[in-house]
Amino acid sequence: MSWLKWIFLFLGLVLFFRLFIADLYFVPTDSMEGNIAAGSYILVEKGGYGAKLPRSLREIPWVSRLVRWTGYNAPLWANQRMIGWREVERLDAVLTEMNGIKIIKRIVAMPGDQVEVRKGRCFINNKPAVEPANLRFTQTIRSDAAALLQELRNAGEEEWSYLGDRSFKVIADSSYFAQLQQYPALQVNCVDQIDIDASEDRGIYPKARRGEWDRYNYVALTVPYQGLEIALDREYWATYCWTLELHEGVKVDCEQQDAPFLINGQEADRYRFTKDYYFLLGDNRMESFDSRFFGCFP
């Protein structure tokens, strides 16, 4: 029976490693394309920020399969994190969760920053943001020189999609679009001139301000931090109500548009945030569902 003891010890060590040290995750989408390709497996280090304790049996490797089969899912702890050895930093690529789905994005704005997206480019505190390498953008390219278009399409690995009338939607990094300036026959249009499918931006955050903001041009938003106090007027309520509901643990009615606003059933004219938040974007900037759709993440 000694061999069984060693097998269980080995499995226990592997389980400990996956829960608290690092684990493999599959990347199904191209939202981080340029740095993390769709279809990749990546190693996610868990201890730096402090590993999260599993909140239920479904978050324990191997056990989760049995839980799904039986339907039994006992809660274990609330959202608890162990002590880590490093602070969250700008441009960290992080694994987080939204609506029960794990997503990988990059931190572009820290607590207290004012973040804005103009024509697909990010600005922090009214200055161009420091961006990661290989950031990808979406622009339109048109030309009457059909041979040149065909040559460019066949020359590289950039993603070209035909839009009609000798126009293409192209996804590539900024250096690629800079190289295209040597071709006077090409018309390279800014991202805000792309014919946007309005249905894609119906879920833009915050929903109450839909129509004012979209993924290409996102009006300045202050990233909340612990202790930030805001006046609950119509503008701030529309902007932050969903964050209060999702992450601050208070009961609100985000359908409200006018004061008096209710928090946990009581009238309130101010609110003080209890957590630090971060604004996350994908490296494939125009093909990513991120904080522009989900708001800031604690």
C-alpha cells in the first residue's frame, strides 16, 4: 500500500500547485492577439498578488468535474485572497472573471487614473498611455490600385477583411500602418471612420450612457479607488451604478435616472468606494470585450 500513499501525495502536491502556485489556461479568443495568440495555452502565476481561495467545489481542479456531474456544489469561502509578494502594476496581463467566465486582459489604468479612449488609442490623465508591445489596431484601407492591395494582402500575416468597393478592414500593429504611409495610392482611415456595427456596442459600459460612448471613443472615466467619495448626482449614478451593484455588494436600482437614489433601500446623496479598481483592455484593441463593456475590475 505504500505506492498508494506516494500516488496520493503526488496528486496532493499537484493540486496544491494548481490552486496556489500556477496553472495552465486555454485562450479561446483573439482579444490579446499580438502577444497571446488565440488557441494558446498559457501559464498563469497565482501567488504574486496572493492566490485566491476556491469559493466552491467547482473551483477545485479535478473535483470540479465530479461536481458538474453530480450537480452538488457546496460553497466554501467568500472571495478571499492569500498574502502575495508583489503589487499590481500597470501593463500587467491578468486573468480575471466576469459573469463566471475567465478572461485575460491587460491593466492600462490604475486606481484614481482618468482613462479615455480616442479613436481606439488609450489616454491616461489626458496623456497618451504607455502601451504594450505588439498592440493591434483596426483600420480601413482603400485603393484603386488592385494589384497593390493584392500584394499587401499576400505579403504578411495581418488580418484583412473585404468591406466592398476596394476597401478592407485590417487588423495589425501600429508599425504596420506606419509602413503603409510609403504608398500614396492607399487611403488609410482612422478607426473612428470604420462602419461600426451598432449591435456590437449595445453592451458598452455604462449601459445608461449607451450612445455617448463606444469602444472606439470612450469618454474620460475616473477609475475608483478605496476611499473615493462621489456625489450621487445623475451623471455619477449613471456612470458607477453598475460597479456598485456588481462589486461593492450594495443593493441599487440602475434603472433610476433621477434623485433621490437608493442604496440598500436608503436615500443617499454620496457614496464612498470600499475597493481599488483597475481598467482592463485587450491588446487586440478593437476586437476585445473588456472594461469598455464590463466596467472597472476590483
